[in-house]
Amino acid sequence: MLQSLLKSQAFARTAGRLMAVYIRFVRRTSSMTDDPPGFVQKNLPDHPLLIAMWHGQGLLLPYIRPSEDIKVAIMVAKHLDGDIVDAAVDTFGMTTIRGAGAGRKGKDKGGFEALRACMIAIRNDTTIAITADIPPGPARKAGLGLITLAKITGRAILPCAVVTKHYLKLNTWSGFTVNLPFSKIVMAGGEQIKVPRHASNEEIETLRLLLEDSMNEVTARAYHVAGSSERGIPTEQNPVAYGPLLRTYVRGTRLLQPAAPLLLKYRERQGKEETGRTDERLGFHSAPRKSGSLIWLHAASVGETNAVLHLIERMIDQRPDLQILLTTGTVTSAKLARSRLPEGAIHQYVPLDTPDFIKRFFDHWKPRAVILTESEIWPNLISEARNRKVPLLLVNGRISPRSFRRWRNRFKIARPLFSSLDLVIAQNDRYAGYFERLGSRYVLAAGNLKMDAPPPPVDKAALERLKKTIGSRPVFLAASTHPGEEEIIAGTHRSLKKGLPDLLTIIVPRHPNRGAEVCEMLQGEGLTCAQRTNQDAPAVSQDIYVADTIGELGLFYDLARVSFIGGSLVKHGGQNPIEAIMHKSAVLTGPNVHNFEEAYASLLEAQACIEVSSMEDLTLQVARLFKDEKVRKELVSRAQTEADEMRGALDVTLDALEGYLPSVKEKRRAS
């Protein structure tokens, strides 16, 4: 009942009228000045204009109207807030145009209809007031909508700001400002910006940046003249400072440092740390640093390491003058790095995130830039890079909806961290929007680097040995499985054997150290199995081969005509399907694939992979693909076509990173 009342037009009208009463109260109790003096009258002859303001700064917008003879329409969104604004400005003799830009999500918010309404209003001699930044952010980043409107209509953009000395700023993406009474109001304006009708894309981008700079300058000047300054909006030059909670984290991790060696010893006994290299986790180095510029890339585990290996290869290929340091946090990712890092690249374990360990690491390696992968956000690492003015970049960025909600609920922690990132290259527009809403200042969506990686390597000699042993047995692969899925694969194997008595199922656990555990479970299910770490090839009599090794997934994709990609029948989020496709193996997946949501959506839409939801469903589909080779080949062919269309993230990423790397000239000067 209450919720429906709050959404009603009656509530919007009442709230709008109360807002208008408050706006007039602020005006009557405050002094008001123009800056520069007379700028309103100076621009009067050029009406109709496009008055630009930042989002969240429009409470006193009605007073931007120079006189009652000038018609003004304000563009507002098609939601309850817009209904309230519509009711408020109506009392000031102004109208609204309903609609907004699509923003990151590309969702239709009536932007096209609003554009047409603006063109009609301008032809009717009506000035349009419009915000330059687009929900849901980032704040203070001008979109293309205003520039496009200026280009089409030929009308000039007038950057403006109306501020008060005393105000409250709400915790919203735009930092919505509530102007307070008994204050000083300043209405500031900048120079008009005109967009030529035949402006090129390069000219449009230049004018967009000019508008952004002018808006920031006008807003800052307005606050200065009012005798105040604006709080809470990060700028490219000034990320948000660490607050009390983050400072507590820094102090707390420093106090815990003496316990780190004991923790590492315990983890070493469990096989979670590599013997002989635990000092690296304390920030000590086990490799020398050569002279010259060094770029530090950090990838947490196997998945992130696979994502950046090809990036590292291309960086070394294009810039052999750079040293590349890769850090990882797990034993399996370290083994992968050792086997696949290109010559000249260095691997170290990442230090634990404590102030002194991180400082020790920076003191030795002296990186010129730090490149994090996917969602690696560590407060002490970020703080040290900020203190040393080292560019912080994040590639292949992703944030799950659940993680985004957690960060959003801790916005005072999230904003200083995410605003410290100089560049975020996200996997898609949704993730890019998440990063922007958490405070990242420069974000672009490039695609998933894993789509551009080469096929997983294959040891030809090992492949020939396995082929010789397996012979003509049909091979079904369950790749990158997680706990709970191996039991499903065991049941699937038993059912399939009724029609395929000589079937060999290969299980590759996502975490190879689970090999013995998986074998023990299978034997308990009455199946015969072998571990690759104990036996080079499966015996003819064995049902299942548990491939508990690192870096051999390509070998098993080459052997299997049909592959189930794990992490998808349990709530993990799925694994990369492209590796199987590159080895011409038909792909089946469960429904839980949010880690690769866009890739699977494209494959499923193109009927290039098959989704299963249960053991019975998996059994049915695997049997069908083994029975009908034509169907299997068509599935693989469509998948390869889709996979080719997903590529391109690597080139975009390399181009974006180039501006943050030391120039070749710097290298020559240093030598």
C-alpha cells in the first residue's frame, strides 16, 4: 500500500510542490551573484541555448532562467524522480522533456524521443537545460548526447553551475547536492561551445573533452566564489583519500605481520605454498632486477594467469626494452607461469597485503606501472602505488553482481580503492558500469582477453602415446570440474556405458591437488580409475582417467570429441568454453556460467553449444553427440564461427595500455 502510494502521480505532484517551496525558501534567505558578472545578460541574445550542468547539481536550476520571456525546458528521466522535478519546475513556468541517455547498459530510456522533442522545442525558440553526464555514471564525465544535440541543432552549449556555500551531499553516484538556506548562491557560466554540423569523430571527441573540462572549471569556480569547495566527487587528478576504515585495515595488517611466517609454514604443510619460496610472500625477491623500466602484472590464480600470458607475450614482442614481472598467488598458477612465460619474463609470488611486505617489494622491483587482472583489489598494494605515483591499471576487469552489491554496500571503502585505478579495461559494458559506479574514473569495455588466447598447448609426444593406448575407444572429457560435479560425471559414465561399453571418461579437476580425492570417490562408486600423476596412460579396463596435472588441458581437448565444461553444474560460474572449441571438441555446459556470461549467451543463441541441467540431461546429450557425428561437427563449426567473432580484446587492451607505459625515448635517455 505504502509502496504504491509513493509511486503515485499524486505523491509526485505533492513532493514536487514541496520541492518548489523549498527552492524558493533557499533563494529568499540567500544572496545571489553571477560569475562572471553579467554573464546571463551577455548570453541572452543567443537563446535558444543548450544549458549544460552536472548531474546532482540541479536543485536551483529554475534560477538559471534569465527572464520570464525566455522559454526553458529541462530534460529529466522517465521515472518517479522525473515526475517530482516536472511538478516542481511547472510552478516556475518551465516545462520538461522526458527521456535520458542509454548509459552503459544500452537500455532504452526514451533518449531518441527526447532528442526529437528537444529539436522541436529549439525550433519553437525554447532553451534546453540538460545534464552532461549520464546515469549511472561516472559522475563528471560528459557523454556524447549533448554534443550530438548541439551538432544536429546548431545551437551553442553554455556550461553552467548554480551552487551554494552551504550544502549537503548525498551518497549517490552523482553526489546529489542539497543546497541549504541562509547561504550565498553563485550562478557561474563558461564560454559557449559550438559543434560544427560536419564535425568528424575526432573533432567530436575533442569537443566532448572541452565540455568536460569547461564544466569542471565552471563548477569549481562557482564554489570558490561562494566561499566554499566541493566535497565528494573524485577527479582524474585526485582520487578519493583513504577513510577511517581503510586506515584501520592498513594498521591492522601491519600488526599482523609478525604472524605471517607461521601462517605461511602452516599453508606450506598443506601444499598451499611452494617450499623454498615463502620468503617471496614476505616481499623478499628471489630474482635480480635488471636496469631499465619494469612493468608488474599480477594475476591471482590459473584463470587470470591464462588470461594475461598472451598479453605478456605481445608486450614483450612489441616492447623488448621492457622487463615484465608476473606475480601470482597460488602454487598451480606459479607452475603454469614457469611452463608458459616467454623468455625474459620473471615470475614471483605476490607478497601478502601488508604495508611493510608491499613496501619491500616495491623498493626492490621499482615498477613503472602496475597491471592488475580481473578483480584484484588490495588496499596496501594500491596505497603504496598511490604514494609512489605509479600508474595502477586493471585489465580483463570483471565484478560479479554479488561482489558489486557487497562493494556498493561498503561504498566508503570501495570508492577510495576504485578511484585509485588510473585505467580499467573491463570485459563488457555491464562490468564497466559496475567499476564506474564504484568510483573508477576512466573505464572502457574491451571484451574478454581469454577469447584471444591461443589454444592450450599440446605435447605431441604425449598425445601420440595416449592415442596409441586409447585406440578406438570413444573419449568423453569433463574439464575443470569442481566438487559435486565429479559425482554427476560418474553417474553419466555408468549410464553411457550401456550404449558405449568401451567409453573412456577423462576428468580434469579444476584444482589438480584434488586428484586422489576424486579417484577415491570414483572407486567408492564402483568405477575403475587411474591418476595421470601415477600412470602415464589409462589401461584398457579402466573407466575413468583423472588428469591431475597442470598445463595439459589442451592435450585432453585434442583427444575428446565431446567435452563438458565444469564449474557450471554447481554454483561456481563456469569456465572458459573457447579452449575446447579451438581444439574442435563439442561443448556442453551447465546453467551456472556468469563468469563467462556473454560468451555462453552468444554460443547458445547460435546453437553452438548445449546447456544441460542434470545428470540425465547430460547423459542424453552426450549420447546423441556420439551417435550422430554430423550433428557434432555442425555444433563445432558454429562454435568456431562464434569464437572468431568474440576476439579483439587483446588489441584494444594493448592500445589502451600504451599511454601508461614508459616511452622508448625514456629508455634511450636512461641508457
